[in-house]
Amino acid sequence: MVIAPNKAYQLWKEKSNEVVILDVRTPGEYQSGHVKGAVNMDYYANFAAEVQKLPKDKVYLLHCASGRRSGEATAIMRQMGYKSYNMGGFGAVKSAGFPTE
């Protein structure tokens, strides 16, 4: 399930206590710049097992560098019963207004 970054930003602003941003890039990519407060959960590092540690009562907005990994990760999370949405690549997410650090 895809959500446009600008719509994701509105959702995050309105319901920040219910929304978790997952950055599924590698730790190195994450360190080079990320959305403020985003949780880094490397898609290539046993993602499905790590996801099971997350609460199911939140909404998850995922992104990676281009949108491919976050798309696959979103599908995995949805199969497990999570409310998850793919925002696409980091550049688009940053352009939508999310604060970065």
C-alpha cells in the first residue's frame, strides 16, 4: 500500500503519537541523513523477525532510498497484520517536509 509523502506528512503531523516512521535502509545510509525520530530497521537484516517486536496498534510509514525495499517491507508487514504504508524514497520524503537530521 503506497501513500504519497505529502499525505504521509499530514498524517504524521496530525497523529504523531500513533505514527512510527520506519527507515528500512542500512545503518550507513541512515547515518548519512534520516527523518528525525525515524526508527532504523535494515530491510536486509532479518526484517521479518525484527518487525514482530513492534506493537500492532501503531501506523507505520516506511521509506528507503528509492522505494523498492520499503515496498517489499510494507508487503511483509501487511501480511503480518500491521497497518503499514510505503512512502517511497528518502529524497521524496525529505521534500514533503519531514524534518531530517
